[in-house]
Amino acid sequence: KKTIKEILGDYKKLLHHDITIQGWVRAFRSNRFIALNDGSTINNIQIVVDFENFDEEIIKNIKTASSLKITGEVVESEGKGQDIEIIAKKITILGDNFSEEMEKTVLQPKKHSLEVLREQAHLRFRTNLFGAVFRVRSAVSFAIHQFFNQNHFFYMNTPIITGADAEGAGEMFGVTNFDLNQIPRDENGDIDFAQDFFGKKTNLTVSGQLEAETAAMGLGRVYTFGPTFRAENSNTTRHLAEFWMVEPEVAFNNLEDNIDLAENFLKYVIGYVLENCKDDLKFLDQRFAEEQKQKPEKDRAKEGLIEKLENVIKKRFMRVSYSEAIEILLNSKENKKGKFQFPIEEWGADLQSEHERYLVEKHFESPVVLFDYPKEIKAFYMRLNEDGKTVAAMDVLFPGIGEIIGGSQREERLDVLKTKMQEMHVDEHELWWYLDTRKFGSVPHAGFGLGLERLILFVTGMTNIRDVIPFPRTPKNAEF
Ligand code: 4AD
Ligand code: MG
């Protein structure tokens, strides 16, 4: 059995041979030409049907969206835009199409809005757009594993159910096997987690970082790649309640090594997609161009999608300290004229996505790595700098996206870490195992987290994060 991608890629060997293919009908023109697609590529294969040679019943059931198995001869095509076609000799209808119901779905061959496609997430895999997006997503995931493998990292799995709040931000989904109608209480009336499945309060992980750090303290270079859960109630085009995060953690790396790793990593993955997803990218590039045309001239992207990806891997990312960024923002026309929803008043302010996007899209016009943030606005585990005010944090900001990566050098000094945890109200006893790594051969180390879906947004030119994960989880939405 060969996929359409394999057949089209190697058709010369197949000329004048009979082959069997299976797929879904994308179109049936003039009762003669079937455009068949099997999902392996965005390209359809053309089947030529001489209807005199087939049962009327079969011809009647060749409808858009029905599934077929076809045996026929591979011949050179005279039609434009295709090298070969297949002269059908045998056609089997694998799956009929319930036409009346199909007409209400996104399988109906016409333009559907992204909102409607989202409501039929189970059917959108069948469209050109989502076929392209999800093939690219798969290629990105593969490239991520390949990059780390080539750089001698070990792939570590960290728990989905955990007792820790790795970010200390309290945005967790609890996990319990209590009957919610009969939750046991202790003598103070508090929930008695001692009686719960794990004998303690647990939640879905917000990050595998802390566990990855412990693994790096034995294996040197590790990375995690798994689902991550955040109960942040932000209904934006950049946030999911369930997303996939890639988290490398490297013993003996400092902040600068960490930034270098992040830059090389992103460029490798984007380069891989440019090299290996040409047909899908071409389609996405055209779609992106169409979308730009609908916008007022001033809002249009300056570069095409493919051009943007090529340029990102050519240029060195700008590296800018938080303090420099605040100066730039304070002096910006936007800030002075009150154009920001959250005006920047002084050093110490947390940066909102409008500020990040100003820096990346207006000021530098390049990906930017911001580093050395005030300690108050970053997580407890980040390494305190000499100045006593900032931590060795880094965020990678991308045009059109904002923050794509967040990371840091970690606090490896036990006493400094303990003080920091006290200041930030992180319970030392809960994280006794984490503190152990600072007691027995602690070393400088660093790592970061990449939000997979944000990277997919960037490489596909899509604008809503719900459109780059097969079944998005967002507030009030877990239909599938
Ligand atoms: O900046 P964050 O919160 O960092 C961490 O979780 C660290 N523990 C990572 C580390 O150093 N190992 O999240 C990392 C990235 C963000 O930059 C963003 O790309 C993505 O994860 N992200 C989300 N993506 C989609 N939906 C959300 N709700 C996200 N929250 C974070
Ligand atoms: Mg962050």
C-alpha cells in the first residue's frame, strides 16, 4: 500500500503499472474526474472514470466526502498542474456519504469560517487548511526531537499528576477521586486530602521543569515534551488550558548558553519546516497573502509567510536587557501619548503583550530575547543576579506572537533559593526533593519552556491558537 504522497513523489517508476489507492473524494467533476486525497499530502491525485465501464450504482455514490478504494493504471497526465493521473479499472465505495447531513458540515465544498470549522473540530482534518496545519505540527514535533537528539539530550517524561505548583502561580486544575457530593472534611471543616487517592492534594502539571531539573542533575542534558495545563481564565488567541510544552534543562549552562540554545533550537525547527513541508507551506503562504489583502494597507504584514520564516533563521535575535527595554518603552511615543492600555510608569513594571509586541514589531522589527528581569515579577527558581534586584530570566519574543519561550538560569545556591522561597511564599516542605538537588553536588544549570502551539502559530501564519491544536481546551469549551 502506498500513500498519495509516495506515489506522486516517485511516479516515474509507476508509469503504466496498476496500483491501488484509497482516499476521500474532494471533488467529482463532469462524472469523469475524481480528485482523491488521503491526507498524506495537500495534493490530490486525479482519477479518470469512464462511466460506461462502471455500475450506475457506483457512479451515483461517488460523492464529495465519500471514501473509495481504486485500482487503476498510472499514466502521464495532459492536464495542467499534475504529472500523472490514474485510469480507474476497479472502484469500491468504502464509506458512503449521508448527503443531507453532510451539507450541514464543513465537508461541504465551500469556504467556511474558522469559527465554524472549530465547532466541527472532528471534521476539519479533512480540509486543505487543517490538513496543512496538522502535518506541519507533526513535522515540528519531529524536528524538536531530532534537534535534541542530535545535541545529545535525553528525552525525559515528567508526571502529569503532581503535588507541585512549578510556577508558583496557583493556576492549577485539581485532581481528585473524591465523590464531589461527599467530600470528606477534617475537624476544622477543611477538605481532608489525606483521604484522597494520593493521600495529598494533587493537580495537573503546569510545567515539568522542577522534575526535569532533578533529571538534569544526573543525566546532564534532558528535555521534556508533553501536555501542560493552566487554569488561567484568559480567553485570548494565545492561551489554552491544555497546551504542549517543550522544556530542555541543561547542567552547567548559564543564561547566555541558555539563550544560545533557544536561538539555535528555534532556527533549527523553522529551517526543518522550510525544508520538509514545502507543499503545505506554499498553501499556507498563499492563504496568508490572501488574508493580508483583506486588511487595511497599514495593518498588512511586510513579508510573506515563507519570506518571514527565511528571514528569521538568517538574522541573529536581538538581545536586550529588561532595563534597556523599559527605557525604550518609557521613551516611546506610544507610552507618552497614552496609547498603551497599561502605561509603563517605572522600572519594575510587568510587561504586557502590547509592550512585548511594540518592542518586537515596531522598535526592533526582529525576534527579541529579553533578559535580567526584576525578581518580583518572575518565578522563585530563577537565579538572583549580583545586583540583588534582577534574576537571570530570559523570554524570547516573536513578531505576531509575543512570548514564545520563557526560561532562566536556575538558583543553584541552597541558601539563596530558600530565602527566595520564603519571600515568595513557596512551601519548602512540599519541595524537599527539589531542595535536595541543591545539597548534593549542586551545579549551575539553565533551561526554558517553549509553547508548542505558539511556535505552530508562527510557522503556519494562523492567528488563533485554537486552530493549531486538534482539540482545543479553553474556558467553557471541552466539547470533543
Ligand atoms: O513562561 P512559562 O510559564 O514558563 C514555564 O512554565 C517554565 N517552567 C519553563 C521552563 O523554564 N522550563 O511558559 C513557557 C511557555 C511560554 O513562553 C508560552 O510559549 C507557553 O509556554 N505558554 C502557553 N501556551 C499556550 N497557552 C498557555 N496558557 C500558555 N502558558 C504558557
Ligand atoms: Mg512566561
